[in-house]
Amino acid sequence: MKKLYRLFIKHINLLILIGLIGINFLVASRINVFRYHNFDFGKFDLGNMTQMVWNTLNGRFLYLTDYFGTNLPRWAMSHVDPILLLFVPIFALYQHPLTLVFSQLVLVLFSALIIYKIALLELESKWTASLIGMSYLFYPALGYINAVTGFHGVSVVIPFFLLSFYFFEKMHK
């Protein structure tokens, strides 16, 4: 019991950060489910992205329906979203539009742990690193991404960018 208590005290700052990630996930999930059931997510972004992942899963590589009802590949329209290919295996397990939203939430929110690791690497203070991770979670733009945008491919890049930065810093040190 004493070992467990010492372990808890040793990592209390990280546990607080993980707790805030969990609270943020629950609040953003509730908001997104509410918005989904009230038809606040339209055709664009979540609708197009879900259709592209579903079509890719069914053999039509990144196809979607345009304004005129034509089925065509996404690269024939405004821009290309190859990051969606990462979500095809997840979508194969559970085919629902909110699968993309929850996947984005997990990736974006758990980036706070990557920020914690970067700050710990640079500052060598667990409390300061956890406060920087918490400040990421309280950043208003992050709340907007998690609660209002639904799903967007650009938001999913956040953890990959932070991980590459972390590995470059780790190699430098």
C-alpha cells in the first residue's frame, strides 16, 4: 500500500494532467453527440470525410459526391485529405460518423502528453511540464476544434507534428 501511495505522489502532476484530458474528452464528447443529434454537422467536413472513409473501405479510393450528385475522387475537387486513410481500419470496426470525431478528440487531447514530454525534456521540471500540458488543454482554439468543428483532417496532424518535434529535440540532446 505504501508503494502505491509513493507512486501516486511521485506522479501526481501527470495524473492531474490525465484527469484534465479525461474531463475535456467527456465534455467535448457530450457537445459533439448533442450537435450530431441536432443536425448541426452538415455535409461539409464531417459528411464529406465520413463518405470518403466509407467509400475507401468499400473499394472506391477517397470518393465522394459533389454538389451535382456526381461521384468523383476528392482530388478532383478542392483539396486532398490522405490523412483519412489512417481512419479506415478504425471505421471498419465501427461505421458511424462520430467515429471520426472521437478519433480526432483522442489524438488532439492526448497531444497534451506529448507537450508534457517536450516540456519535461526542455525544462526538467515535472510540475512546469504538467502546467504547460494543462495550458494546452485550456487553449481556446483547442476547445473550438474539439467542440465546434466536428472533424477536420488538419486537426489530426497536431500529434504527428508534436511527435516529430519531440523526436528531433530528443536527437539533438
